[in-house]
Amino acid sequence: MGPLVVGEEVRAALGAGRAVVALESTLIAHGLPFPDNLEVGRAAEAAVRAEGAVPATVAVLDGVVTVGVDGAALERIARGGFVKAGQADLAPAVASRCNAATTVSATAFAAARAGIAVFATGGIGGVHRGEAGDVSSDLTTLAREPITVVSAGAKAILDLPRTLEMLETLGVLVLGFGTDELPAFYTRSSGLRLEHRVDDAAGAAAVIRARRALGDRGGVLVANPIPVEDALDRELVDRAIAAALDGAARAGVRGKALTPFLLAAIARETGARSLAANRALVLHDCRVAGRIAVALAAE
Ligand code: PSU
Ligand code: MN
């Protein structure tokens, strides 16, 4: 067995030219608490299926990068013990035969190797706020991989203006999905204007096809705002983020642990309302990604 394996159902779907949507596992292992995380992982797969596409959740299982894990593996991921792996962490995880959840960067990389064109997540990583200057490898991987990531923007805990600037510098196309603004994860708007907008899956597919036809091999970020009825109050979010950032600074949390720490702190600060919003936006992204994958497969 090689270091990267594609699950049977996913392989069959890709072989037949059917729509497939990749899903990441860090959001399950480190973004949400058990057992909500397992429920969201399952619901995400179901949402992709409801649109007529095949879900491919990605993780490293005993050192094998697996594109399309089965239900038993999904449960293992949710129960804990999986480290967090970005793209650069994949090879060490393979060499040491460990279990790892894949971030957006690792998932995009593995999915692209498998020939998957569309990927759904909640929010990509980006440039963190403050002087530390921590920048997620999600951005650089997106610049390199020919994949479309559907997300509710970048996580609100980040420095969104600098994240958007970096995406532009790297040549990642950011497409507003029914919006002219970069969505801010728990809320629909950030005040940051986007240059490009599409209003449905067919519109997104047309742009993706044009990018391919031009030979542009970089990634596309479809910025899909959280549904109106699920969005959180902006003041609540701002207060929770400020408290979370303060807590992280006092505890000296940085690096890989920072994003999971902040998400957990925000869940406490919002009385778990952030978890409900996170669930809603992830499932919405899965539905939109499913539709885009179906539109692309129909060409
Ligand atoms: N989206 C969510 N919850 C998450 C993440 C995204 O709704 O937990 C994860 C993604 O896997 C993303 C990662 O790639 O956070 C970014 O981590 P870092 O900032 O350490 O690169
Ligand atoms: Mn980082």
C-alpha cells in the first residue's frame, strides 16, 4: 500500500467522472468538542450526498493518507488522539505511522493528488492578528493546488484584511458566492470588498472552467456567507474574540494550538452559540460545494 490511498467509493466516483467533494478532519478533531464533532462530520457527508456528490473526508490513518475515510474511522477521529497535520506534516505522519487530522492545507494537497476538484470547510486559516505574525500554510497551499475550496471566508479570529491581501498576493481567486464582501465566518460581512462575485453553482463552475482553460493551476476560494438565520450578533462575536485572544496571550498559546484554543474559548464565551453557527456554516458550505462539484462534473 502506498502512502496515499483513495477510498473505494471515491475512487469509483472519480473513475466514472462523478462529482466528489473533499472534507477536512481538523475541524472534527480540533475545531469542535465531542460528540458534536462526530455529528457535524456525519452531517457534512450527508449534506454533500444530498446534492448528488460523493464525500471524501481526508485524514492520516496509521500513517496512510486516506482520501475518503469510512464511518468507523470518522468516529475514531472524533474521539481524539489525532494530531493536527498541515501539508508539511503529512510526510512525517506517514513515516512515523501516526494518526493525524488534516487541516485545509493538508486536505487540499491530498485531495488534489487524488484528482478531486472541490473541497468544503468552515473557514480557512490565514494571517493571525497581532505581532506574532503566525500565517497558516492554508494560504500557500491554496496558491499551489488546483482546487476550489468553499468556506465561510476566513475564521473571524484572524486579521481578515491581511488575510485577504495575502490571498491576492498569492494569486488565489476569491469568489464571493452571492456576496460582494468577504464573509467573516460567524457573521456575513467583514466590510472587505471582493472583486469577483458569482450567484450560483453554475456561475462558479464557469469561472473554474475558464481558469483551467487558461492553464492557471492555482486555487479558488469560494466565499460563502453563513445563512442569515444562523449568523451571530457581531457585538457578541467581537467580545468573544477579544476575550479569547486575551486568554491566549495570557496563557502564551501559539502555533498549532492557537486556532483550537481560540475556537474553544469562543464557544465558552458565547454559551455554545458559536458551535451552532459553526455547524450551520459548515453544512451550508457542503451543500454549495456539492452543487459546484455536480455542475463541474456535468461538463
Ligand atoms: N474551520 C473550522 N474549524 C477549524 C478549522 C477550519 O470551522 O477548526 C481548521 C482548519 O483545518 C484550518 C485550520 O486549516 O483550522 C487552520 O489552522 P492553522 O491556523 O494552525 O493553520
Ligand atoms: Mn499556524
